[in-house]
Amino acid sequence: MTKKVFTTVATIGLLLFSMHRVFAQDVLQGTYVFQTSGEALLTDAGDCKANGTVPAGLTNGFIHLDGQGNITGGSVGITLGVNNCTFSNYSLTGKYAIQKHGDGIVQATGNLTTTVQGRLPNCTGTMLVNQPFNLVGKSNGKMAEALTIETYGAGDGSTYTESPPPGPISCTATVTNFVTSGSVNRVVK
């Protein structure tokens, strides 16, 4: 009898937890436009003009959170060092998870990876791989609003390249820290 009661209570607890998790993810579900600015640390830069701490940012992008922990996005630009890889040069993929939901605050953390989709030769080797980020905002119970995004650290394989137009790539550096922040606005359909 005790075992049946324990099993029933445990099952109800798991169902309530699952419902809370789905609700929290649904609050963030949607498409957003964003832009960040900050700085990055480039190492192993060799002959690159940019080395050490340089200006950095993600420009004019959109990001879609599917409510199931998956991210897609596009039309993203990366400003890094002496390169300004204007928007529409990169697409985004990644994962996110709800870290905190309560008191009207919703927070998600995850990783983004950029993929070149543009044509600028100096941008073809610049990429962010498994770039950590935080997304924080207020929830009205139905959707998230007043969101900010922050990037920090850098995933293995994140690189910076330079090249004279029309190419080829003349140098490569490692992105060891990409620290930016900015606002995020929901796209209303």
C-alpha cells in the first residue's frame, strides 16, 4: 500500500514538474530580433591586424525559440576586430533550457553556433561555435517581454579571420571570449 501511494505521489510530482517546464518554455516560444555589442578576446592572431581585446557584436539578427529547447535564426551579422560581417551573413542554430522561472522573471541559457550564408570573403572563416548565452526577461504568464541577451566565453572552434577583398583568407585567430549584451524584441505576427 505504501509503495502504491509513493508511486502515485511521485507520478503526480513528475507530471506537475513537466507541466511547469512546458509552460516556462512556451513563455519564451517565438521569434525575436536582437542586436548586441561588447568585446572579444582574440588569441593566436599571428599576422592579423586585430589581436587581443577588440570590439565585437551580433547585428540585426533574428532568433526563433521553438518552445522545445531548439534555436534557429538568420540574417545575423558579426562585428569582430577589423571585420564588419554585416547582417544576413550568418544563420544560427543551437539549444536552450529554462534555468529559472518565477517571480515574473524567466531566464534561459544555451549555446549558439553561426554558419556562414553570406558572400563577403573576409567573413567566411569567422564563426562562433557553441557560443554560450543568457536570455533574461519578464513574464506576464503568457509570453516573455523586456528581454536582454548576453554572450560570454567562447566554444571550441570559434574563429576570426581576415582577408583582403576578394580573398583569400590571410590570417586566423582564436576567439577565446565573446562578451556582448543587447536588447531582444519579440516579432509580433
